[in-house]
Amino acid sequence: MAGEPIDGQILLLTAAKASVGPQRLPDLVDLVQADLEPRFDDYARQYEVAFEDADAAAFFVPDDHWETIGDRLGFDRRETDAVRRAHHEQLTRRGRRDDRLSEFETALEIRDCVLIGRPA
């Protein structure tokens, strides 16, 4: 999928920790991306950008934001939590790569994050 914000290795790691099968998680992440991609500009206006590059952007959102996304998409609690974890793992991986891990971890103590692939 174009604009996919979550690496395959992150999906494998997250699926191993989550109560969602490894074959299901990529589908859930794709559904979230399809839902969020048209909202990209809204997120850019409403939320703080954690990072952005040519492919995707990460936004800090309120703590209950994933409940709203999960409810909108008809996910159960485990599915919502698995996708949320994948987004967290991707952001922390980016933080390690960019030497911003401490900054991201501190922000995630009080907020959540959403990664959105840029619209094609």
C-alpha cells in the first residue's frame, strides 16, 4: 500500500506481543491507514507533528484518540490496542534512529501518537 507508515518488522514485533494474530494485524493497519489518509490535512492542522518525512508523518494526539478510531472502524479492544502499539513502536523506532527517543517517550507518557502515510 502506498504511504504505509508501519514497517513490516514492527508489525511482526507488535503481533508477537499483542492478542491479535500476525496475519490480522497488517489488515488492521491498512484499514486505519485508509481511514486516516483522507484526514491527513486535518491532523496536520489540529495536532502537534512529532516527525514528518516524504512518506509519512506522526502526530501527538489525546490519550483517548485510539478509542475513537477503533470505534469508528468497528475494532474490538484488542484490535485497537494492537494497532495503537504498532504506531507507538514505529514512533519509538524513529526516535532511536533520529536520536529523539527520550523526547518521544516523554511525550507518550501524556499523549498518544498516530502515524499517517502521506496521501498518494
